[in-house]
Amino acid sequence: MKTIHLLFTILFLSITACNQKKGDKQEIAETSSIEIPAFEFGTWITSNKNKSNEDYAAEFKKYKDAGIDEVLINTGTDPIELERLVPIATKVGLKVHAWIMAVNRPGDTVALKHPEWYQVSRDGKSCHDTRPYVGYYQWLCPTREASRNHILGLVEGLAKVDGIESVHLDYIRFPDIFLPIGLLPKYNLVQDEELPEYDFCYCDVCVEAFENMHHKNPREIKNTAIDMEWKNFRLNAIKALVDDAYKIVNKNNKKLTAAVFPYPEMADHMVRQRWDKWDIDEVYPMIYHSFYNEEIDWIGYATKQGVADLEAKNVGLNTGIYLPPFTSGDELKEAIRLAIDNGAKGVTFFDGPALTPEYLQAIKEVKASLKL
């Protein structure tokens, strides 16, 4: 009797084990069928109209051979130049994004004819004549109808170009109320508070719009740094501009992407930019660790923070990496791995000309390892 019972027990355990193995195999099969998006590599570049198609074909092939998937091209907002470069890049398998300097419009020949379009600092100086920090800081007002329509018109012109993936907004913010700490010595500056010459925009249109909404004049606020309505007014001015650009670009069956400051809280503090609240498809935070006197591991920290802030939105994050502070391909690999491990969908390098053969080889090796 005991023998029969023992045989029955062995048979029951064998059947159970088989079913368990079958279940495990089915679970593995189901899990393996989940499609994981490929991690993408990109680079920002600025076009040169004097550069031949043949030279561009060689440059784009060099990127592609090293594992680069996309190029974000600044053509000076010239759709004709963009139309020239798109087929050359796509022929070798690169995706193209139309990179535009949006609110900061240095040398914009149309805008320069309209001095009233430009942002005004708290000390009453216009970016048309007095430029904060550097000569190419020529910021248009995002509230004034004419200047914002000019920006949106340029966005639309790029969005109509066949073959691009996105219109890629840059300088989609206010001028830096605080510079990255690593850049302050370059300008011999101490910024322990919000200085009036770097605080924008106090033009008549912004002041009137804010006054109608909140019944107070920002020029008369004793401490603008702690007035949340005035700060939020400017955050919303940029959001409204981005959201309108999103409608235009999506109407043309393209995506909207943007180069932004490292993570939303920092962007809010430094440049009146809260990109986790925008209507946008993907963001490319410029996690340039050397600008902030940080070490390479800060790339992982800032990436993780941005990914967490976007968790409730269907928005991808591509970590922007600034190449000059790196000293080796191994360091670059570490930076890429930090972005991968902290949830980025890709990395983008500033900029193409800084991608040395050693860095291109490092990218190629990391990409090959991701296919295993």
C-alpha cells in the first residue's frame, strides 16, 4: 500500500513539474514577444551652405557607420538648405530633425526691423540694443502676438519639409536668470540673486497682459524673485508658444522635439522653462555636466530626474552629452551607460565635429553590445 502511495506521489510531482516548466516556457515566450524600443544615438550639427553634397554624404556615412541614428541640423531656419540635406542623410539611413533657435533669434533680418518685438530686462533695456552675456543673445518676446507669430511661422516652414522627423526647438525659454555655475568665471559674474539686467521680459505687452490678469504691475513688485504669479506668467508664455508649435507641426505629420535644460526644476529656476508640462513628443535635455562643475555620474542623476518627471506623459527623453570635457572613449561609454541605466531612450552628442574617431568607435561598441 505504501509502495502504491509512493508511486502515486512521484507521478503527481512529475506532472506538476512538467506543467510548471510548460508554464515557465510560455511566460518566457510571452515576455520575449514584448518589443523593446531600440536605444538611439544622435548628434547636433550646423549646416554649411558652401559644403558640397559629396562631402555631406561622406560625413553622414561616417556617423551611420559608427552607430549614429539621427542628425539634428541647424540650417539657420532655411527650409531650402534643409531640403538639400534631408535626402543625403536619409539615403544612408539617418533620420533628420530640423533644429531651430526659437525665442533667441540672432541675426534674424525680419525681426531686426521690429525693435518692439524684443524682450526687455527689468532695468529697462531691450535685447534689440543691449544683449545679455553675449552678442548673439537677441531674444524675442513670446507674449507679443507679432513676434510669437514670426517664430511659429518659421516653425511651420520647417515642418513642411518632406522627410524630416521633427522640428527641434532650441532656446525655447527666457534668457538665463542664472548661468550654469561653471560658466560664471568666464563672465566674471556672481549671481547670488536675480539681477535686473538678466531678468526678462518687462516689455509693455508682457506688463499689460500680466496686469490685466493679476491687477499688479511687475515693474513695481519689490521682490520679483518670490512673486510666483509673475514667474508662472513667464513659464506659461513659453508653454503656450510650445503648445501652438505642437499643433502646427503635428498638423504637418511631423513630431515636435526640443533641446532643454537638464531637468524641469532646474530649467524652471534658471531659464523660466518647465518642459514636463509642455505638449511635445520628445525632449533632449542638455545634461552638460562640466557646465555645472559636476562629475560624469551626474549625467545619470539628471537623466533619472527628467525621466521621473515625464513618467505620466508619453514623452521620450534623449540625454544630451557635451563632448569637450571627456578625455577618453571609456569615459564616453560610461556616460552613455549612465543614460541607458537611468531610463533615457537615446543619447545625443554636441556636436558632430567633436566626434573623434575614438568617440565614434566607443559609440559603435556600445551600440553593438545592446544587440546582444
